[in-house]
Amino acid sequence: MNPYYDRSNLSRIPDLMALSPRAAAAYLSFEKEIYQSSEVLPPLTKELIAVAVAHVTGCPYCIDVHVQKGKALGGTREEIFEAVLVAASTRAGAVLSHATHALSAFEEPEDPPSPKPSGGQSPPDCFC
């Protein structure tokens, strides 16, 4: 069995782009504007941000591509790892701040059970 995340899968991106050429062109134009045309942030900083975001989104392809691009721009192992730690810390902070919703939900009075519809099937309380 082939690994699920095989870097060679990236060679299939043109196949995906052919399925929706206008959307693909819009994406590529956006990407070019951010990574090549805009000069507010240095290229290495952009790649470090991309590495951090790739870890939050969990995309091994993006991790691989952006780490390699960052390395080619002179990024160090320490810079790459610090970007990952910033992402981890920020994500953990978001989880912590969202925990305030858990406290609020716990402190609310309990809702009485909802009556079931005539078919006996009730919609789910949550879609996660």
C-alpha cells in the first residue's frame, strides 16, 4: 500500500486545476500576488508564516513545500521550529480562550429535553 500522503500526489494538482480552470487561475493569481508581488513582508517571513499555518491546518504537503522554500531562502532549523512553536502556542491560546464558552454553557440552566418529532427521529444537537 502506498503512503496516504505521498509527495508525488502533488503532481496531480494540474488534474484538479483542469476541473475548474477559472477558480484555479484566480487562486494562482492570488498566490502570486501574496508571495511574489507584495513586498511588505520579506519572502522568508512569508514562508515561516506558511510553515506555521501548515502545521495548524495539518497539511503535510504544505509543511514539506514551505519548509523547503524557507530553507532555500536561508531559514534555519531554529527559525522553522520557532514558527511551529508560535503556531502551537497560538492554537493552544485559542483553545483556552474558547474554553470560556464551556464555562458559560456549564453555568446555563439545563434545557428541558426537546420533544421528538412524529417520526421518532430528532436532529442532532451538534454536527461535530
